[in-house]
Amino acid sequence: MFQRYINIIFRPLINDGIVLPYLDDIIILSSSFGEGIKRFKRVLSIASEYGLEINFNKSHFLKKRIEFLVHVVEDGKIFSSTLKTKAVLNFPEPANLKQIHSFLGLA
């Protein structure tokens, strides 16, 4: 329910590739410091408009590389983290349908 609410209020920014929200985390994508500040102000404005509070003690700003949900976001691209890659490479060969489903969920 909360994720849906976040997706609705930030939809224009999501559609424009400016933010990646997941539950109470929002990644703001930008290619420069100035653009990052402008986009951050837009996110703050929307959050304020809808009564959302930001915990600045748990926030990170202007990072060039972040790990998020077993992915790495860097230089405008999203990659699988090495943890996920290792898990896929080390997964035992599936011997039945249940194990195949388990592997597909991982991959």
C-alpha cells in the first residue's frame, strides 16, 4: 500500500527516470552535482506537499556509487552486485522443478 502511494506521488519523476523508489527508499539519479541538487529539491518539494518526512540521519547524498537491493547503481547504469553474481555462479545444478524455480527466482 505504501509503495503504491509513493509510486503515485512520484510518478512523473519515475517516468522521467529521475527517481527509483522502493518502499521508504528513494534513489535520485543525476549526471552532475548541479542536476542532483535540482532533482533533490524537486523530491523534497513533492515529499513536503504530501506530508512525507525525510530522516536525514539515515540519508546519503551525492554518491557516485550505491548498492541497492543486490544491485549497484553507478555512472547512470544499474548492474547486479557481486553478491548476486556469486550466488548465481555458486548455485548447485537444479535437479527438479522446485530447484529450477528457486534458481530462476535468484537469477
